[in-house]
Amino acid sequence: MVDLHTHTNFSDGIQTLEELLNKANASQLKYLSITDHDCIDAYNEMKNIKDNIYTGKLITGTELYFIQDGIFNELLGYKFDVDKISSSFMFDKNERKKQELEFLEELYPKLINKGLKLLSKEEYINKINNSNTFAATECGREVLKLKENKEIINKYGIYDWRELFEIWIDNKNSDIIPSIPQIGNT
């Protein structure tokens, strides 16, 4: 078995690096690539893991966001030298957080104007500043979680996470889509 598209909690995954590696090993994956969004932190963190948790072949990878023709896209990249690209602008954590905060500034009021209930903007700012989270991910989770939003999101045909992004965030015809490019965009 092969899995070349996985995420850890270094981007929008829910598993730690060690949990993902243990799960991949238990599943007897022969090939694994950790493709966190705009992030290679998992590969840097592996240098701190003493045990060889995963016994299969690890292929370096990342998933980069970019905008083309007003549409958010994602591009998977593989087999790069982590040490050579670690200092790249695309992987600068401070720049990433800055762009996520700008993204939140535009996204938050648009969701509120739809009549949706969310956490306070300060709570999202704290989450972004204190973790590797994405503004859209955090807001989207909250939109879907709160019962008060159910009627509104059902009206738009949104029943899960993917639909939320396809209808509102990744749709160039949406009145929600923020115009601020993410790190790695061209």
C-alpha cells in the first residue's frame, strides 16, 4: 500500500508526526509522503525522533497553495532536499502567520455577514499565532460545528467540510472568497 498525500498537525491534519508514522507502519504502507500545506516541519521534526517508527520508504513532499485565474489551487511536490529548501520564503513561519492573519481579516467579516456564528476574531488570531493552523480551516470547522449555523449552511447546500470549501472558499464566483494570496502563490 502507498499513501502519498497525508497531513500532520503541522498543517491541517489532526495527528502528530509520531502518530502518523505509527499508523503508517501499522498499516504496512510501503511508501509514505507527508504533504503538509506550505510546510516541511514534519521532515525537520523527524531529525528529533530517535526511534525509526516508520520502516517503509518516506518520500519528501509538501502541498503548496497558489492562485490561478482567481481560483485557489493546490500543487503536490515530491522528492526535494529538505535542508536545501528549509530557508525558502515559501516555508517562512512568520510570513505564513502574517498571511493567515491577513486572510482572516478578509474572511471573518464575510462569514459574519452571511449570518454565521463564529468564535471572536481574537480567538482565531490566538489560534493562528499559537499553532500551525489556517484561518479558513478554523473558521470552517466552527461554521460546521455550531448548531446555529445549520439552517444557513444547509440553504447553500453545505453539509460537510469539502462542500464548504468548494462552494465558498475555493470558488472564484463566491462572494466569500478572500482575495489575499497565500504563501507560495504565484
